[in-house]
Amino acid sequence: MTVTETELAGHFEATVARGDRVEPRDWMPEAYRKTLIRQIAQHAHSEIIGMQPEGDWISRAPSLRRKAILLAKVQDEAGHGLYLYSACETLGTSRRELTEKLLSGKQKYSSIFNYPTPSYADVGTIGWLVDGAAICNQVPLCRTSFGPYGRAMIRICKEESFHQRQGYELLMTMMRGTDEQRAMVQESVDRFWWPALMMFGPPDDASPNTEQSMAWGIKRNTNDELRQKFVDMTVPQARALGVTLPDPELRWNSERQAHDFGEPDWHEFWAVVKGNGPCNAERLDRRRSAHEDGAWVRDAAVAFAEEGAR
Amino acid sequence: MSEWPLYEVFLRSKRGLNHVHVGSLHAPDDRFALMHARDVYTRRNEGVSIWVVRACEITASSPDEKDPMFAPSGDKVYRHPTFYDIPEHVPHM
Amino acid sequence: MISDDLLGNDAHWAFGTDFEDPLAGVDTTVPDGVDPAALARYCLMLGDDALVLSQRLSEWCSRAPDLEEDIALANVALDLLGQARLLLARAAAADPSVVPALPDDSPVPAEDALAFFRSPAEFRNVTMAELPNGDFAETITRLLLLSICRLAEFESMVAHPDAVLAAVAAKGRKELAYHRDFAARWFVTLARGTAESRRRVLGALDGLWAFWPELDAPADVEVVLDQVFAAADVSRPEVTPARGLGRECVHTEALTDLLAEMQSVARAHPKGLW
């Protein structure tokens, strides 16, 4: 019996509509596969590039306790990248291929990591706001339609909540410290607030892929829905911390039972996405040299394994 | 430039339980795969037992095979035969 | 404080049971017959070796040859950082006079004062630990030489009359056995991998070998090392020993640079709460 493409597509769509997971050996539309590869790869790249802005403070963390927490956290990000690359590999690609696409600029990573981290308080702010925004994005992805991606996200979300809390706790501790430390926290929050809001992607009316991704069950909420949720979640946290969020339009709207807030600078967003952010070149250069400098090591291990196999 | 082969990792989190699939990694050989599995998936939790196996050596059936709608996807090169469900009781997931 | 719910009991954390105070609930009385000043000096030696090597290893974070190695090196660095913290805290409790003076109202705990407010001339680590990382072959070779000696030290320290030190040793020896195995496996792999990896690892060994005598390895360590060398088809280099005086607090420029970076934030905020 020959099964037609239409019948296969019907089967696939029924699986997704039932809320069942699609697994690697199932038939899937080529566009679904491509969308998943693009999204999971971008996510994996973000974890790996995201090691850098915070990782730069490991050597300077001001207490042994903070040094350990930060090193463990950045190490977790390497782990997250590894889980995600593995999920992506089930779609018929390889980590090497994905790495090459990252380095050649064919695949992107989250723009937030193209912002610099000039202050130690940024370690806390990244944990609180950036990881907080990531969690908002990622929790719905635990139910995403592609099985390996959802399972990777479950692992990752469990670890991310520790990341967010260590960041918030660092900021809380600094706020109980000296005036200078309190100023550092506020200055860092001022710099990261808008980029954190941009992490949810462009507004819904400028996000052409959202509709199809939602129909396929890859994405579960629109960008604007998630952005709103993040703002509503963060405002009371900021109040408890004693910092001001740098948005004069931010206020509670009792009619909507949600916060109104200002519009991020989307020109800046697109400029950073297109590679013109403050640290784009630096981040990719670091990743490229790690990859290239490590080639002889990877090759040596393969050669030794082959010698052992003979 | 060579890429290390893909391994699947299975953990026994404590005595009396089955080994359960927890994820994958790359390693040049079996010994390195075990070390990497310990570093990546147990973070040095003592007392666990780890299995590693090259992904390409797993023979798998496809759950959809009984379904008349199943179509062999032999034209696609998948590096993973399949992933496995992870029960709730496995720690450090 | 959030240590319990934030950090839980995850074995990920290479530390004691209380993450705020590494020696919480531990009787730190120095036992009869042990000289507190000598005990503190011994703890500083071993603590500084761990702290400085951990700092070097963590420089690999986001720069390792592959993700798996990035994670592995961070694990080793975390273990050593945990050991350093316990040992510095033990040194401070045994002999408070080793702790640098800070303003009375400074919230900096003693082990952090030792890590962040001593000058290079007060550090007791061996020279080999402070040398710059070099390439992966140099990092692996150094880790092999240091962890093989440190493991032997911890094996005998398990019977130390000071119960705190004995407990640190009992915990640390398992970590160190893993570090040694990891480093030995890579050392053999690089030595027998490709012509390039062999060239690099032999060069690394030549460069580091001058500092081997400073580690003062006991005979049984020399035997284990020779086994690793045999497996790697490598012989002991013919190199004139350097005068490593790290234990007497004489250091290279590399330590000055390492500490300047490591201590920069802590020193900019001597009254800071972290």
C-alpha cells in the first residue's frame, strides 16, 4: 500500500491536534522540520553564547561563594546548550553543522547576549530579568509538539529557576550593602530592562512565523502575551527589591487587570538582530576561536579512539 | 575535521531502579563517553550507575509501525533512533 | 538567607552542608599536640594550590575544545574551589592571625578575606599552579601532575589528628581521584592521538617538568606517574629544575596578574555585601 503525502499530512495534523507529541521517526512536513531546527538551534546557540557575558565575571566574583554559584550557573548553560543540540540532532542535523551555521551567521542567537556586562551587578540582573524572561518563554515550550524539544525544555526549566533565584538573591544582598552597591544594581536594571522586554521577539503584528508555529504546536503563546506576563510578574519583584523600572509609562491598568507599559525601541532590536549590537562580533569571535583552537584536541581523541579500535 | 560520535546515556539513580534514558552527548570513545556522562548528567552524584551506548548501535522499532499511516522514513538520515520518556522519580532532570 | 531552598541538597555543590559558612557546626578547636600556626600554614598551602588552580581552570569556561570538556573542566574547578574554601576557613579558625585586617564593620568572612585581601607575597601555592593555562595540552599536563600529588597528600591527610582536615581529606580524595583519572586519560589520548597533539603534550611536559621537584612527590607517586608515562609512551624529560619557591611565598608575575583580576571587585568594595 502506498501512502500519499496528503494522508501522511492528515495523520501528522491529527497527532498535533490531539496534543500528542511528534517523535523523531514520525513523518513530518518538511517546513515543520525546518522551523524546529531553526528554533531549537537558535535556542541552543543562545545558551552557548549566553555563557560569555556572565562568564566574564567568574574570574572576578567578589566572594568564594559567589564564584562557585556563578561558575556552576555558566556550566549549566553549557549543559543546556548540549541538551538542545542533542534534541536538534534528532531532526537529522549534527552539532558540527549547527556550530558552523552559528559561526557563519546563518543561524542566530538571542540578541540579549550582544549587550555588554560592565558591572558585577549585571550577573544578578541577568539572572533576574534575562533568565526570568527566558523562563516565561520556556515553560510553555515544555508542552511543545516535538517530543525531544519538550523533554529538553523540562530539564532546562528545572535548572533555570535556580538561575533566576540566584540572580535575584544577589541583587537583594547588594541592596542591603553599601550605597555604591545599591547604585550599581539600579544602573544595571536600567540597562537591561528594555533589552529583556525585547527577548520575547517583535510585536505580534510584525512576527510572521508565529501563526504557523502556533498551529503546529511548536509555540504555545504569542510574543506579546508572554511579554505582558513577564511585565506583570516582574513589577512586584522590582518593588520588593527596591529598584525602579525605567519606564515612565509603566502603570497598573485595573480594567485590563494587567500593567500598561511603554514600547521597546524596535529599531535598536532590529539593528542588534542584524549584527550591529555592541558585542555581536566579540561574542562570535570568542566562539569561533574556542571551536577552532579545539579542533586539534577533538581530532586527537578521534585518532586515539581509532587506534584503540584497531 | 572529525566529529565525535553521538552516545545515548542511561542512569540508574539508585539501587532497585531501572536505568533510564536521560539524554545524549558526544565522545570519542566509550571510556570518554562514561566520563562525560558523569560530568554532564550526574554532576558527580555518588552511587549511580551509568550506561552509555553509541546511538548508531541502538535498534529501535517505531511506535507508528502498527499504524496503517506509518511510512518508512528511510530517506531521512536520523542520528537518533529515538528518545525515551523520563519518569518523574529520576533526580536532576 | 536562601541557601537551603536555592541550593538544596544537590550533589552538584561540591561543598559542606552549609553553603553560607563552610565550617558551620564543626568543632574547630585545634587538638592537643597540633601547633595552630603550623596547621594554619599547612591549610594555606593546600588551600592556595586549590584556589589558584581553580581560578586557572575556570578561565576555560566557554573556551574549551567542546561542550563536554567545558563542563568537565568546570566540575574540576568547582571541586577545587570547594576544597579551597574549606581549607582557608580552617586556616582562619586555627590561627586568626593569618587573616588580613579589614575595617571592623566589614562583613567579609575570614575565608574571603584570605582569598581576596592577601597580597601575592602571602600566598603559599606551588609555582606550577599559577602558571598561565597555555593550550589544552598544558592545562591537562599540569592537572595530571598536580592532582596526582594532591591525591597522595589527601590520602595521607585522612589520618590527620585535626578532625576538620581529616574530613576535608575524606571528601576531597574522591574528587581528586576523578581529576587524576580525567587528566591521565586525556594525557594518554593526546600523547597517542595525532602528531600535532603529541608534539603539544611533549612540549607541555617539558615546560612544566622544571617545576615538578617543587611538588616534592613521594616515591609511590613517582611510580604512578611512570605508569601513566608508559601508557602514553612518554619518558621523563631531561630538564634542569627551576627554583620553585611558592611554598615560601615567592611567586612569578603570573600570580600577581591572576590575583589583581580575581581580587578587583572585592577590593573595590571592602565593605560590600555579596
